[in-house]
Amino acid sequence: MIDSHCHLDHEYLIENINEVIIRSKQTGITKLLTICTNLKSFENIKQIIDIDPIIYGTFGIHPHDADKNLISISKIVENSKFSKKIIGVGETGLDFYYNNSDKINQIKSFENHIEASLDLNLPIIVHSRNAEKETYDILNNLRNRNLKILMHCFTGSTEFAKKLLQLNCYFSASGIITFKNSSELRETFSFIPNEKLIVETDSPFLAPIPMRGKKNEPSFIKYTLQKLAEIKNNSIDSMDKITTDNFHNLFSFK
């Protein structure tokens, strides 16, 4: 199993990092991708990726932090070259639900990250909430430039998924697919082809059922994988191989 999106630099996880890694390995996890959200986050990630061989990282500015951390394409490229274990650009994108940052700054930041990911030939990890049209329009404008796209914690509509599939996107399922009120999302994931599916925890957030109410951690990925296998009428072992292979394909692991 691979947890394609966790935040090991956040409280609880960073404070218990050794135990978290042990439990991850005991669960069968072979890679953890810890995701950057701002410049302070990246300072911690630089150290975390050296704690254990299974940990990889990204560089990026979350849309919530676009006002305070609006940085250039060249700076994104420079930070992403810090280590060979930095394998993706993001998390970036648009969040028009909370609007913690100005929409114009969010869009500019998103566009800068996209250009940097193209320069680096690295996948871009995209956050999109209440911004389906704007997210698609920005990505679609670059559809002929071989952009590698991972829609993180995908909660969009089936129609949005159909459009994104035309851009060769991958979709990451989080613990949200286990929630009782997520029947429409489960239907959307039943539609998405197996070869475009990846799993994540987004820990320490969004703990899946039956761990709701607890701090999420990578080892809980097994519950999301189990639910995804159920949605796709597949075995857990088969779904594990599918999502692991997809991660390796997207992030160019041999």
C-alpha cells in the first residue's frame, strides 16, 4: 500500500513520527508521500524525508496560504530540486469554499505551480473545492503540454471527473468515501477507471470509518482501500496492486 497524501509535519504525526512509521510498515505501507502546504511546512519536510527510506515529499503552497506565500515559478522549481525525494509539486489549486486567500492570488499561485511542474516534469497535486469550473479551465488550457495531474482527495461530481479524465488525470480516494453521507462520491469513484485510481489518508485529517473521531494516520489507509475495493467490486489485494502500480506510473518509479 502507498499513502499518496499525508501531512507528517502536522501535530500528532510529527510528535509520534517513529511510532507512525512503524504502524505504517506493519500495515503493509511501502511509501508515504508527505505533502507541503507552505514555506514553514517545507522546512520540516526537508528533515522528515530523511527519517526513513519509505518517506517522500513535495513542495507547494496550499491555496489557503496563497496570500502569505505567493511565490514565483523559479522559486517553486528551486525548492522542488532540494532532493531527489521531492517527487511532486503541491498541494496547490483552488479553494473557493473557505476563501482563506484572495481568488486572484489563488489562481496566480496555481498557475505558477503548474508551470513549475511542467519545467520539472513532476506530477502536480491539485486541491479543488467549490471551484470545478475554474480548476478545469486552468488545467484544460495546458492539456497539450503533457501535464501530470493528481486530483487529491477528490470529492467532485461525476461530470467533473469525466472532464478531468479527458486531461489524463489521476484521482485520489480519501477516507471520505467511507462516510455514510458520501453515496454520490462512491458512485463517482465506481465510474472512474481502475487505471486512474490512487488512495490517500490526508492524515491527520479525515479519518475513515471505523476510525472516525480519531486523529488520522497513514496506517488507516487500509480502510479506504477496503472501501474502494468494495466500490469497484474487486479484492483488496487486487485494488492494492492497482493503486500501487498507478502511483508508481504517475510518479515515474521504475
